[in-house]
Amino acid sequence: MREKILEVRDLAITFNTSAGKVRAVRGVDLDLHKGETVAIVGESGSGKSVTTKAIMGILSNNGAIDSGEIHYTFEHEGETVTENLLDFSKKQMRKTINGKHIAMIFQDPMTSLDPTMSIGNQIIEGMRTHYKTKKNEAQKKAVELLELVGITDPESRMKNYPHQLSGGMRQRIVIAIALACDPDVLICDEPTTALDVTIQAKILELIQDIQKKTGISVIYITHDLGVVAKVAEYVNVMYAGKIVEKGTVEDIFYDPKHPYTWGLLLAMPDLETNTDKLVSIPGNPPNMAHDIVGDPFYPRNTYALHIDKKVEPPLIEVSETHSAATWLLSEQGPEYSLPVELEDRITRMKEEAKLYAAG
Amino acid sequence: MKKYILKRVGMSVVTLLVIVLVLFVLMQLLPGSPFNDERLSIEQQQVLMSKYGLNDSAPVQFFRYVRNMLTGDFGKSYTISKDTDVALLLQNRLPTSLLLGGLSILLGSVAGLFLGVAAALKHNSLLDSAATFFSVIGVSIPSYVFALGLSYFFGFQLSWLPMLYNADDGLRAFALPAVALSMTVMATVARFTRTEMIEVLNSDYMQLVESKGVSGVHLIFKHALRNASISIITILGPLVVSLMTGSLVVEKIFSIPGIGQLMVQAIQSNDYNVILALAFVYSALYIFVMLAVDILYGVLDPRIRLAKEDAHG
Amino acid sequence: MDKPLNRPIQQTLNDFSFIGQDNVRVMDEVYEEDSFWKQLVKRIAKNKGSVFGFVTITLIIFMALVGPMISGYEFDEQIAGHESMAPRIPVMENFGIFDGSETLKTSTGELVVNKYETIEGGEDAYHWFGTDVLGRDLFTRTWVGTRISLYIALVAVIVDVFIGMSYGMISGYYGGKVDNAMQRSVEVLNGIPNLVVVTLLIIVLKPGLMSITLAIAITGWIGMSRVSRASMLKLKESEYVLAARTMGAKDMTIMYKEILPNIFSQLLIMSMFSIPNAIFTEAFLAFVGIGIPVPMASLGSLISENFKSLTTHFYMIVPPVLVLALLMLSFNLLADGLRDALDPTMKEV
């Protein structure tokens, strides 16, 4: 039985900027079940990071939540409770949720550690704040955590400062910090984007390992479908502040329905495709400071319908797990076929998967 | 860290020596001698010149001066207080000025830090605008304008506090001048603290700290202010300079018997030994503060404290 | 949540047909860009503080140019009998303010006197800011003094541009030994408090406008040289400079044609910030007694002169203090506005 742990409904967030009001998130639904991994995929500015920051309660001061609910189910003093996190004050969030139940890993390990505090103190800080753990106990646990995230010679590393460590090591430290209070949910905001390719794979494996060992649920934010294929079970594709397609990894990779998802898949390099054959999606994401009329993706969409100019498509269900927000799926929608290159790509992916499963 | 400190100390000593040399050379260029008085006969002038060693060659005078300074002998005052050791003049006045300066720095920094942190925490609020407005005024308007205003309204019109310095008043005597001097300090510190704090509060690592569940006083002091303070202490140097200039005027306005007032007197009466000694004292004080700032900077910032000893050639 | 499907929409026949291939043009949004100066003016106009600063500076400049001419008095003219007269302004005198009367505190109590009524020909005399103890018109003197402060402001900018900027750019551009030597010298110079340099210099030279100018020239450029050096160090490694170099551009061309335009805003801000400092230096020197020689007037010397009458004739010190404070505040506000408009991340050094 899948146990729902986090349920986001109709979340909408606006930022007040000098360029006017920016509607960064425009009604997002998201579900996370215990022990599972959900990925949110999208270009920069699609609202994926903002969504998770709202879950963490760390939106910047000029951000306001217009509507929505974030229901979170957790153990509190021996009882299982479900609360709307948006009802919590900032202080309550820090005291009961942050670090203790939901932890986060950020994009750039070079800047996400406090440069003036030793690694050890940064790891034990969470335990000391939430559980008033004794210092030597917390330190013992910190050493274990450092071992868990694959840092050699953990005792001496405890005394190090961030500037003494490499980017990959720092990201491991950030993971150790996130795990310090045994959270139920780990939000990873592009945790490998700023790292070398060789280290990227190792960090991804590490997160998967930890998930196996601890049964933690993971929300994975990325713009890289390659990463999604590796780590996620469920995928949400975001565009211009909305989820435009959601489904299982198989749904998204083998049976994508939204032209934007097609674009993302075609832009993903694989071994067979020549890099010069990679297709990029033309144009740029819309300026979210303007009002959006119709489907925000239509100006970049070679499959755009006339209705896309007028009405934004709702999420239309394809199967129990799979839905996409495109008028192509509407009953009145026209006949269409996938781009040829994409058909090829999907066939190849399926074959690879078979090989992988057999091997 | 040892090497870092040694390097800084070395640099400071060199700077101080260069300053002494510059001071000395400048002195040689000074127009006329203090005994260029028509009432004195040439013989009398000669006697005086040789008495004070002013006929010796420049290098001899210079080395004598350096040697004397190391032993705390700054020569004798020519005009302000004839034949008194400059060291004695300083001895009486230095503590008063240091107390005034110390009070102003303390008062200004504490108030400034408080104001700056509050403004940064409530960024873009009314409090923030008020603090910003207040600090622009404080930074722009010279301390003696404050001194004049305070002295006129609180000292003269209302007679709440002494308008002129009197040692018997104790700390009360320092109230108005210290407040006047601390305005610039407070405004500068508040302004700088606000900018630094806003930057730190928006940094990635503060987001990570917050996402750990750390909040309140711990968040502000252990993380935000600690990181901001690395930059904030660097303004201490320029602040001390502005305090020194400010104190010259403020000591004159409140007639406080400190080194500022002495400097003004010495300048106006061409008392070279006193000017030279005071220039040295001011420079030494400034260099000492800069050195302290550099060392504090190293202590606060692990990137400097733990820099590999062999990292810099 | 709105359900677009349920909403009555104007259906047309081809709603659910493809727009076609030509839907997608490369339609990157093109933002219309104003010129540098137009943008600058637009952004500064949004900032109330800098608008205030700009207007005040313009007004003060105007008054400094025109004021001494319209007062009807010369700045060094000592009018016998007109000593220590309180401000009297036409029209406003009818409302009971600035009517030439002042309250004197004496041992027996307070006493209201109006010198305009007691002296000969006083009925028709108007001294808008009053007169000093020597009977000189303070309105004239204040604006003549303001000219000195404005001249100092100009000197500060020129020094910043010609010495500070060049020093920093050369030091940063050539790097290595040149940079090292130049920076060590700056460090030593910076180790001496300005107070000491300036006072010593003025004593060695004769007090006067020339020595004040020189004093500012010697001390005023260090901040600017730091900023321009730092920017130069950053920019000289950039691709476009490399490109210019590979095409055979000379050092001077690269420095002034390629790099200077790109660090211009920072330099502009920095020189704006150095103006109040320079104005203060002059006022400070005057107050200490080594400023402009008498009977010339500067804001600083006026404050210093009239300070002696602080408790007896308070009005004397108000105009120069007010103009000085407003001038420094305005330059700071304008500089702040410039920084916010051009380079919000820049820090003052």
C-alpha cells in the first residue's frame, strides 16, 4: 500500500519584483508517497525550485503564496498527523518541520555551506537545535553520517572548514547535514548541476543508496532528463509555473504526450544521437511578469493548435498515472504523430532498457 | 596564521618608519625657524638653534629623533608651553582623547550594529527606510555640525549638560562630544551592516541553515552576523581616521584638553616638535588599529586563519 | 481552479486544428533598450533621494553663481554700524519672522532687540542672512564661500579621474612587479592618516586655495584607484580584451577604448562619493585655522569665524552650516542613487 506523505494542491506563488508581479507558480498539484522518488523537470524559471522552497517555508521575502495547500503527514509525539504546512508560521516551520522532517539539498555546494563554521558544527547544529542532543553524541553521529556519505577520515574532516574541501566533498557534507535529523523527505534542488560529470554520477548513486538504506522519500528537481531516468519513479514536467505532464518514468519516456516533453526528450543527448542532431526547443520561456493568455508554450510549439492561443489546456488524463496539459489529447483534437526522431529515440530507449534488464 | 600576522606586523613597522622619514623630511622644508622673531638678536637665535640641535645635519637630526622616539622622548615644545617635554604634554592629554574616542566608537558601533541588523531583518519596511534615511544624514553631515547643534541646544539653551569641558564633571563632560562624534560612526556602521546583512541573509548558506530548522537569535548571531562581521570590521580603519579628524574640531568646540585641541594649537603656533610628535602618535594609532583589524579579520575568517602556511611565497 | 473546458468560449471551426509550421518563428523577445544616459536619468528619477539631491545641488550652484550679485553687498565689505545684525528678509518680516530682531540672553533675563530700528538708515537695509561681527553681509559671504566648496568638488572629481583612475588602471593592467610596487606605495600612503598628510602639507606650503587643492590631490584619489584597479584586474582577462589584443591593439587603446567604457559607471559612482569627502576636508582645514586666508570666505571659514558668536548671535552660524550640510547630503544622496541605478552590488570602500 502506498502511503501518501506530501500532497500539494493548487499552489500559486507570486513575487513582487521591480519589474512588477511575477506569477512564478500558477496552480501546482504534487503527490509524494513514502519511500518513492518524484522528479520535477523543467527549464530555469519554470517554478520548480520555488515550489519546493514553498514546501520548506524558505521563500524569499518578496514571495507571496496566493492560494493552495500543502498537506504533510508526519509522526508528531507518537501520533500520525496531517497538517497544512502553509498554516504554519515561519517559527513553527523551523521548529517542527525543517531539518527534522523535511530536509533540502541545494544546487551549488560551493556556496551552500557557511564559510565561517566547521563542517562538524554545521552537521551537529540541526541535532542540537531539534533534539538537544549532547555534543559528544551528536559528534559521534556526525562521524557516522560522514562515513555514510562516503567521506574518508571523517574525524579529521569534522574540524575542516568548507573552503578546504572540493565541490564533490562539499555536496556530500550538505547531504550529511540534511540527513542529520533523520528526515522523512529529502528535497534535492539540482544537486549535481554545479558538479563535474564524473562526480555527478557518484552523488546520484549516493542519494539512491541512502534512499535504499533509510527509506526516505525524495523530491528531485532537475532540468536534466538523464538524471530523471536514473533516479525517479514519478515525473512532473513543469512549464511556466504549471505542471504540463505527469506520470511514471515509463509514461514520460516511452509514451510522452506533451509537445514540451517531446522537446525535452529530443534535446537529451544519448550515445546513438549525433550531437549535431540534437534538437533544441526554439525560443525562450515566457516572461512571467506578463499575463499569460492561452497555452504559454504555444509560441514555441510546432504542434500548436488555434485554441492554444485562447485557452490554456487543463491536465487531461491518459491513464491512471499519466496526464498531460495539451489540447492534442482533447476528444476534438486533431490526428497527429510523434516527430520521427522521437519515435526512433523511444524505440532505442526501450531496447536499451530490455538489454539492461536482461544483463 | 603566524606568517600572516608576521607579515602584517612587518608591513606596519615599515609603514611607520616611512612615515617618520616623511615627517622628518617635511619638517626640514618648513618655512623659517620658530625663533624667527625680530626681538631676538642673531646671536640669541644661534644659541637657541644650537640648544635644540637645529644646526646639526639632517641625517644626524633624523637618527637622533628616531632614537629619542623609541625612548618616548619627543623633544621639547617651542611655543605652546615653552621648554616642556612634548611627552609630558601628551601624557596629560592622550588619555582624555582616547577615552573620548573609545566612548564614541563603542556608542556608535553598538547603536549602528543594532540599527543595521534591524533594518536588514525588516528589509523594505518602514523601519528600514527610516534607518537608511537616518544613516545617509549621519554619513553626510560632518560631526562638528552635530557638535555645534548639540552644544547650542543642550548645552546653551537647555543647559542640561555642560557646554564646555570640565574635568570635575567626570563622564558627564563627555556626553555631548561623544554623542556628536559617534553620529558618524553609528551611521557608517549601520549603513555597512545593513548592506552586508542583506547580502548574507540572501546567501545560499543561510537558506541551508534555515532549512536545517535553525532560527531566531542563533541564526542571526552564529551565522548571519558572524559572516557579515568579517566585512564590517574593515570599516573600523576609515572610521578611526574620521574620528581623529572629527575630534580635532569637536575638542575645540567643547574645549576638551585632548590631543586634538593640542594639534590645533600646535598648527596655529607652528610648534614643530608637537606637530611632529602628534603626527607620529596619530599615525601609530592608526597603524595599530589597521593591524588589529587585519588580525581580527584573520581570526574571524577561517579562509585566512587556516590558509596553508606555504600558500603565499 | 478554473476549468476552461466548462467555460463558454467562442468556438470557431478551426480551433482544434494545427496552426502549422510557421507558428514557430525565432521570436526571442526583443527588449527595447534606451541609451545609457536615458536609462540613467529614468532610474535616478525614480529615486526620491537622488532627485532631492540633484535639485538641491542645482539650486546651490545657481545661488553660488547669482547670490553674491543680487545681494547688493560685497563679500569683504565691512559696513560700519552694521555689525552683528540679525536676518531681515522683505515680505517675511511682515509675518514676524526674519524681521531683524533677535533675542539676547543677558544676566538679567532675555532681551529682544532690533538693530535695524536703532541705526541710521537701518529702516531700508536688508541683510537676508544677517551680518557678522565685522558688519559683512552673510548672504553674500555664504554664497561666495559656497563657490569654494563647489570648486573643491570639481577638484575632487578631476583628481579622481586623472590620478586615481589612471593609477588604478595602470597598476591593474600591467600587473606583476609594476602592480606590486604601485600597491605597496599606496599601502604606505594609506597607512598615514589623511589628517596628518593634509595638515603637514598645508604647513609646509602656505595656507591658501592652492595648498588645499594640492592636499586633496595627494589624498583624494586612493579609493578611486582601488576601484579602478579591481575592475581592471577583472576585465583584462575577459575574452573581448583578449580579442582586441590579438588584433594588435596597443595597451593604451585597450585601456581607454575597451576597458574604460565598461568600468565607467563604477568610476562615476566612486567620484560622486569622493566629493563630500573633499568638501569636508576643506571645511575641516578652515575650522582648524589653516584654510582660506581672510578676508576670503569659504563655508568652513565662515563656520569657524561665526562659531565664536555661537552663544551670542546664533543666526550667524546657521547659513554656512546649513549649506554645507545640504551640499554634502545632496552629493551623498545623488551618489547613492547613481549606485542603485548603475551598480547596486558595488560597495563603498
